[in-house]
Amino acid sequence: MTAATEIAFENTFVRDLEGLYLPWEAAPAPDPQAVLVNDALAADLGLDPVELRTPAGLGLLTGTAPPESATTVAQAYAGHQFGNYSPRLGDGRALLVGELVGADGTRRDLHLKGSGRTPFARGGDGKAPLGPMLREYVISEAMHALGVPTTRSLAVVTTGEPVLREQGPEPGAVLARIAASHLRVGTFQLTAALGKPELLRRLADYAIARHYPELADEENPYLALYRAVIAAQARLVAQWMRLGFVHGVMNTDNVTISGETIDYGPCAFLDAHDPATVYSSIDEGGRYAYGNQPGVAQWNLARFGEALLPLFDDDSDTAIGLATEALQGFADAYLAARDEGYLAKIGVGTPELLEDLYRLLDEQKPDHTLFFRRLSDAARGDTGPVRSLVTDPTALDAWLGSWRAAGPDADAMDRVNPIYIPRNHLVDEALRAAVRGDLEPVQWLLQVLSHPYDEREGYERFAEPAGPDVPRFVTFCGT
Ligand code: AMP
Ligand code: MG
């Protein structure tokens, strides 16, 4: 176990990619208090979870007393936000502390969100309220337990300073996040726009070395990188869709090169399976609705291809041809991953059943999570529970008949269909209590969500959707 002050951070991003960050320091935290520390993740990283709660540990987790080996920087990037290009985004309220390298060679970023204003803050205050930081912690850890590639949450620490938002003052907090890296499509967009071909090549080489080292020897490694990111994002979005996850802000600066889910803001999980579902209050046009996510991912990857064009070929027509052909692979990769995921969900190997299943889900809008869990009851002989979840059970019967004839494996289904997801009303209730100082509900929730596939007695309320008296869930942009 390494003490916070003795962590040997590496700083390859800073060393190799000058021009893509600004050295910066965290704002003071007058009274840091640990709210959540992820003991298991700390241990995985070789960090002492007890020490993380001491003043030295809190100095690391708030960025106010980083170890000698760290070089704290605000990363620069650009990005399309809701379709509009912003040439200069960057970490407005976040810092990269450095890279932790595991015994197996895995390199992971430690990054702090809520650590104060940086030169990229534009109009923002550089702060983060406790509720939204706990929300990222809970949902990212739930996603990890569900088996989805994601950034992880190491800790949430309150700073001792209040943060003002529309809803009123809230305790200020810093989230310590762990990620395979923070390279985004927006990092490439910025670099391409700077008009420095050498830096763009260096960034692409860095991304290959860090995430896809096997591609370095390819004939056209940059095209291979593009294809690999397309494949990783196709798989990622297929995972979101299988679980009913709505990211909420699929801007190009929130699309990772590693293929991890990043930046949990106005995200939420579906109750009813409705492709038009939007939770974010700022997404008025429904651009990032549940059912639009695969298409948006493809659009974002087109922007990535544009940024990479000069690396594909010296001749721009040839480069465009190569990029277009690669991007066409997205649809097939996504559909294959989606179908594979849904075949596992229904516990059979009969793709002919899928088209009718997708139509039934879109038309009948059952609770997305419970539908598949109750389908395993049907596989065991009891169709009552799943029929009770749809508006027109007789329309479901024909499909159930063909599906049962295909011999579904109920136990295999239960291993891929979660019973516990971060239901909006439960997350909301737990975060409200936490902001009032009562951490018990959020700790319970984290514990339940850490084993999403194992149904346990006494946990029924964590499996149920919100009752009819709970207002439609909306997430606000004031994070
Ligand atoms: P997000 O949508 O959370 O990924 O953030 C988009 C951009 O806004 C990023 O550049 C963030 O750093 C920046 N940002 C968000 N909230 C704040 C804040 N309170 N202060 C400064 N910058 C912020
Ligand atoms: Mg972001």
C-alpha cells in the first residue's frame, strides 16, 4: 500500500503533449471531509484506503496537496455541444493529477472534478455541488458492476465551501475519478483545429500506445486507430442500450478514445422502454434521447474521422474515402453487438426472434429492466409476471410461444439481466439524504448496486420502478 504523499505518479500526457494542457493548481479546500471513499478501488490501485481519509489523503483527493511526483494540469479540448462546435472547452473545473501505473502495467488517470476555476472555466464557477458528484460516483460504480466500460469513482470529498446553484446553496465537493485516459474526440478536434500536423500525429501515436498498442505496426496505424475507436464505441453504446442507460450529454468532448463511458451528468436509466425518453432539462430537442444514442455515436465518430483526416493520407480525397469506408463499419458493428446482447438477454441463439422483440418493446413500453427479469420467470413456466408488464399481453403471447419453443436458458438470462439498476427515484432519495448529512441511504444503494444480477430477499424496493405518484424524473444542467 502506498501512502498518498509517496505515490509515484507518471506524467506521460504532460511530457508528450505540450500544447494540450495548462499547468494549474486546485483551489483551496478550507475544511475537507471524506464523504465516500471507494476502498475496493483504492486497494486495486495499490493505495491505502485508510490513509486516503487522513489530511494527507484529503490533500491528494482535493488536489490541494498533491505529491511531489504529480503535475496538475487542466486539459484542453474542443467539442460539438448539442451539435454546435465550441473551439475552446477544456477542463473548466477539473484537473489531471497524474497517471497511476499498476503492477500489470495498466496506466490510469487520477482526475479531480470540482477543484476550482481554470483558464477554461468560461462563465463557470469551477465548483461542483455534492449531489451531482455523488450522482457520478453512484452511477459510474453501478455501470462498472453491470460490466460496462466506464471511468471509476475513487472518492467524493466536501471542500467546506458552499456552491450556489439554482436550487440554492449546496456543499461544494470534489470527485476523484479514475479513467483509462481522458483523451476525447474533442481532444483530437482541438488539435486538428490548431493546424499543427506534428502535434496531431503525436496525439494519435500517444492514443495508440496507450489504448491500442497492437495497432502500432499496422500499415496505416491511424486508420486502424479510427476503426478501433469506432468498434469500441459501437460496443459501448450497445451496452448502454441493452441496459436502458441514457447518457444525456453525448457531446464530442464526452466521447472517449478508450471506449469508456465518461461524464455522468444528466444521465439516467429507463423505467419504461420508450425510445423517445429524455431526462436532461436542457435537451429540449431530444437530440440525446435513448433511441437516438446509436445514431449520435456515429455522428460523433464522423467528427473524429474529420479530425484524423490529414493522418489517413496525404491526398485529401483518398483520406475522405478511407474515413467514409471506416465509418460505414459502425452500423454493422453496432447492430451485431446489439443483437448479441439481446440474444443473451432472451437466453436463446435465435436471431429470428429479435425483430419482433424490438417492435414489441418499442410499442408496449414495459419497464425495461423488469421485462427481461420477468421473462426468465416465463422461461421457467410462469408467463404471468411478464404479461403483467405490457399493455397488450395477447400481442406478446405469440412471441412468447416462439421464444419458449427455442428453449431459453433462464439462469443464463439472470446473469445478464440486472435486477437492480440505479432507479432515478432511489438515487434521488439517497442523494437528498446525503446532502442533508445522512449517508446511510447512499451507502445502502451502493451496496445493492454492486451486485446487480443477484436477486436478494428483503431488497424488493430496490427492484421496483417509481410509483405513479412520483413525478416524471428530470435532471438539471446545474451540475
Ligand atoms: P460537461 O458537459 O460536464 O462535460 O462540461 C462541459 C464543459 O463545461 C467542460 O469544459 C467543463 O469543464 C465545463 N464546466 C461545467 N461546469 C463548470 C463549472 N461549474 N465551472 C467551470 N466549468 C464548468
Ligand atoms: Mg465533459
